[in-house]
Amino acid sequence: MESKKTLTKSLLEMYHLLHRYHMMWYGKNFGGLDPWQGQGRILSALRRMHSITQKELGFILDLRPQSLGELLQKLEMNGYIIRYRSKEDKRAMVVELTEKGETFQVQKPDYDELFIELSRQERKELQAALDKISVQLRDWINNELEDSDYYEGQNYPTFRL
């Protein structure tokens, strides 16, 4: 029982440290524009759509209008996007990337540097253990989605209300 507690604690500590590494890397290299959160997430979505109304963007990203407005204001002030009134519907605001927004390249951290201290055999063993845990988690999630009141949300599974 003690080893399970230690293993869980180690896993949670690793999760916490990886999250900090991830956030610090994006903060250092891209001024905090993480492509999966906040302003970075909006830039990533706009790169696929080029031009979209603010309301549609909020729906797609599942963001409240107030939250989206604040993020768009920051992006606009930094020169990544422009907003203007729609010609078809004067009430709607259209959001587009600027040249600076189009050329913004998001890179991912090189997580391989974290494994430098591990031998080839240790890497293989770690990979096998992680794969085994991932299969177990996927099976559990799939079973929960089938057997309970979950439904697949836009970004992640959520409870039915």
C-alpha cells in the first residue's frame, strides 16, 4: 500500500512539474502565448478560419462573450488581429488575423530533453509503462462515457445537466 501512495505522489508531482515546464517554456519563447489556452488558442483557431464573427468564434471555442472580448482586445492591441463591423450585419464584429498574426509560428517544447538522463533501456521501460497506463485510462474513460450520464462536449467530456 505504501508503494502505491508513493507512486501516486510521484506521478502527481511529475504532472505538476511538466505543467510548469510547459508554461515557463511558452512564457520564455512566446510571451506566454500557449496555443492551447487563452490568446494562443484564439490565434490557432483563426489560422484555420481566416475571417469569422466574434460570436461564431466564441461558440467554437466555448468562451463567454466577456472573456473572448478581453482576449481579443489584448490580441488587437498587440497587432495580431483586427476587428471591424460586418458589412452584411452591422451588429456583428468580424475578427481577422493581421500579417503579424498570420506569421506567428507556434512551436512545441522539445520534451525529449527531459529524458537525457535515462538510458535507452530505461526509456523503453518508461514508454512501455506509460503506454500500459494510457490504455487503462482510455478504457476507463470509454466505459464511463458509455455507462453514465456523460456526453461528449465541444472540448472535453462533461456531465449532462
